[in-house]
Amino acid sequence: MLLASGCYTLLMVPLTVDEERYGALLLYFVDEVELDEADLTLAMLFGRKAACGIESALAWQACPPPTLATEPAGGPSPRNGRMCP
């Protein structure tokens, strides 16, 4: 299908953190491109960064919504009353 639409070079890298799989990053080029080791290393770095972003977003979603704490007598807490880490 991609070849029929004019894509001649494909590179797919996994989106993983440790052993957790989140998907894949697909890079495609409309021209024939010869990828070297630096290109592959950069694509893998993008894949790891994207997977870390996904993992962070999922962890944030799992966190309960922040609530305001009662201010102590000495004034607001250093975290501005946020209770969620």
C-alpha cells in the first residue's frame, strides 16, 4: 500500500520502555534513501523518547486529581498545596 502511494524507503522502530511495548514509530520517504548507522541511532532515540512520553502520560493519568491541602499556620506549603506527587 505504501509503495503504491509513492513510498520507497520505510523504517520502523519500536516504542518500548524496559519490556513495556507501546507501539511503533514508522518513518517513510517518498524517495529511495540509504539510511546509515547515525540515522538508525537517531530514529531509535526518537522512539525511546516517544515511549517515555507515553509512559509519563499514562502515569499522570493514573494519579488522582490534585486537591488543595489546608494551609498550615506558617503559610502555604512549598508545593502550593498540591498533594499529588
